Amino acid sequence: MSDEELQALLSGDVDLDSIDIEESPKAKSSTASETVKESSSEGDEHHEENVRSIVAEPPAANDDNKVIGTLDDVTKDSEAKASEIFDSIDRINESLGDIENKINSDVKSNLEYNIELFEKLSNKFPKIEAFKTALDNNKTCIESMENITDNIYVNQDEIMMIMDKMQYQDIHRQKIERVINVMRSLALYMNHLFSSSVDDSKRTSSANHIEGDKNTEELVNEDELETLIASFGNK
Amino acid sequence: MRHLEISNGQKVVEELDTVTKDSEEKALEIFDSLDTLGGSFDDIEKGIAKLEATLNINIDILENMEKKFPETTLFKIAISKNRDTLKSVVEFKETIANSHDEILYITDTMQYQDIHRQKIERVVNLMRTLANYMNHLFSGKVEDSKRVSSARHIEGDSTSDLLSDEDLEKLLEDFGSK
């Protein structure tokens, strides 16, 4: 661990009590039950149960529980997915733009041309209903085209909004990356703090039972001890 | 005694909680926008269908007129214009159908958000469990305020800001002169 990293972690002489660590309700219940511990033996048992339920055992260090790996996956995958979504949104936006351009130029001019033509035809042949109907249809179509372009404008606004919302993904990635860095620094810091010049293989293993321990399940009772001694004597 | 200074951004669990909550909200808003787009595409499709029907009727009428007045180019030009627009209509229909597919694809891709939320939640739970476990492991019956503070220098330490013998002598002299 570099000095700078250590410095970043160890900066400031803040008193332990002043560090604002928000405890979860579980942790709070643990602290609360610790206070009860001293009052009675019944409370003591209750506290033990409580703590056991909260901290039954440390999380298993399997592949699924590799927190940094999981967060790395999340940032990498969400970035890839966000980029795909941006591409899709962009394609929709372009397509709508094309439709809008064609409607405003070719389609509208054609409909206007048709209206002009059918107006002339219905004036010349007032008895033929088909011309009047065609004239009305073309006029209605112009209105429909207006509606379509209005719809496209609304859609383009909606698309801009989606793109804007998708920006959060980048902020979230940055937040997760900071979390990853803090955790990595902490892991390195603890490794540094707990490191020693003595190799683990050369350490004495911990005693299975030390006087005062509450867990006596695996202890050999006196009868078993006598049987064991007797069995040694027989040999 | 030196302690870790924890800024708000370094509260990892809180930070991840914010990420999951906020990304869920944003995802919901995006789903709503996608719904609006889908609905609007349906309206556009209806308008295009209306245009297609009108153009076909126009072409029918104009073809009849062309047969009756073959010497006039007016109807030929009008038919050609309507046919061109009809081609555009086919393109519009394809484009809108593709955009519909894109919306479905985006909706499908957005599902990853839920999986990521679950992953982050698992990480948060692991960290809380580990924090509780370590709190339990490092807990003692003596309150921190009642503990003896650590020595600033223990023999063998590489502390550099120690008092030299001369400093010590001066200090003793100072005490003596008072």
C-alpha cells in the first residue's frame, strides 16, 4: 500500500466517537441488546440469540460473494447496455426526422397538388361525386399529416428526455467506481495492518477450548477421558 | 490515535443504496417514456394508413381519367406523383415498424437494471453482514472512552518526531527554573 493511499485513508485526527457511522436497525438492536447483557442472565441469553441471528457467520468467500467482482460486472454491463440503448434511441430519432422531412416536403406538396387538381375537376364536373370525395379525403389527409408531424415533435422531446435520464447511468457508474476504490483501499489497508513477518504456516494454531469459553459441545467429559486413559493402558 | 476520516461519498453502503434507488426511479420514468412513444407510433401508423388509402383512391380516379383523356399529360403527372408518395408511405410503414421493434428492444435491455439492482443489493447485504460480524468480533466490555490510549512511541517503532536527549534536557531545565 502506498503512503498516499494510507494518507487518504488515515487523514485527520478524528475521534472515534465523532465518526458518523449510521448503524442499521439490526446493528442498533445489537448495541441495545449488548446493554441488556449485563442486567440479567436471561437477558444475556436473549442477547446471545440476537447477536447470533445477526452475525451467525461471516459471508462465505465464494465467487458469488466477490463484491468487487460483482460491482465491476455491474458497471461494465450497465455501460454496455446504456450504449446499446443510446444507439437504439438515436436510430428512432433519425427515422422520425426522416419521416417528418418527407411529410413536410414531398407528401404535403403532393396532397396540395391533388387538392388543386380535384378542385378543378369537381368544378368542371360538379355531378361526379368521386371528385368531391377525393377532394375531401385529400384535405383530411393534410390534417392527418399535421397530426403526424406534431406527434413526431412530441416523440422527439420524449427521446431527448430518455437520453437525459440515461445520463444517470454514467453518474451511477462513477459512484460505484468510487465505492470499489474505497473498498479496495480498505482491503489493502487491512492487509497492511494485519501483515506480519511471521509466516502463517509457522504460527501455533488456536486452542480449541480456552477456560471461560461457553461452547463446550466438543469437549471430552471425565468419563470419556477415563475411557481414553484406560484404552492407553491396555495397549 | 489516528482514525479514518469518512466523507459522505465514502459511505459505501449508503452510496450503493442511492444508486439502486435512483436507478430504479429513472428506469421507471424511461419505461413510461417508452410507453408514450409506443402509443404515439400507433397514432402515426393510423395516419399513414389513411394517407395510403387516399393515395390509392386518387390513383384509381386518375387512371380512369387518363383512359378517358389520353392526350392530356396532366393525369399522367398526377398519377406519377401519387405513386411516388405511395412509395414513401411504404417506407414510413417500415420505419415505424422498425421503431416499434427498437422500443421493444430497449424495454428488453432495460430489464438489466433489475438484475443490476439485485446484484448491488446482494453486495450491500454482504457488506452489512460483514460489518455486523466485525463489530461483534471486535466488541469488548470496556468502553472506548475508558481505554488507555496507545503509546505514541514503542521501542522498535520508526517514529521520527521524538524528543532528542538535548530537547529533553532543555525541558528538564525549564521545569527546574520555574
